[in-house]
Amino acid sequence: MASKNVQTFNDVNFDSDVLKSDVPVLVDFTATWCGPCKMLAPIVEKLADEFEGKVRVGKCDIDDAPGTAAKYGIRSVPTVMVFAKGQKVGQHTGLTNREKLVQLLGV
């Protein structure tokens, strides 16, 4: 990952790092074999840098975190979800642009 501000979420840390976060969290559900995920990655990384301190941004590889992917019904990648106060507050499936992600974040 190019940005130091992009965290890695998995089955072990998802509850503590996402659901219990005191700031909104954008989670990019991704996979190493996914072409559109690779195209979305630079957008997600730029958002992580742009909103550092205001939101938490991270990636969750569905192959490395099958429990979390199943819990949130991830059937297609990339899927981006936004969580606030432990609840899912936004979702977009498929390749998207910066504006749509900022809109999901509500910042």
C-alpha cells in the first residue's frame, strides 16, 4: 500500500478498529486478484491522506477475512462501506470515483 494512512482490516481487528472507532471508517473490501480493486486503490489511498485525522480508511481483503466478508454479505469486489458509531451507514459496490466516496463519508 502506498499510503501509511491506509490500515489493514481483518477478522481479528475489524470489531476493534472499525466498529469501535471514534471516527467514521471507510472500508474497501478488496481482493488481490480483482482488477477494478487495483483501479480503486489510488483513490482510496488519496482519501486516506486527505482526511487523515477525520476518518479512518482501510482495506479488508475478502480472502484474508472470510468471516467479515460473509458477515457483511460481500458478494462482489470492490465494495466500499462506511461505518459510524458501530453501524454501517453507507455502501457502494463496484468501481467508483472520489466524489462518490466523499459523498458516502458525508465529509
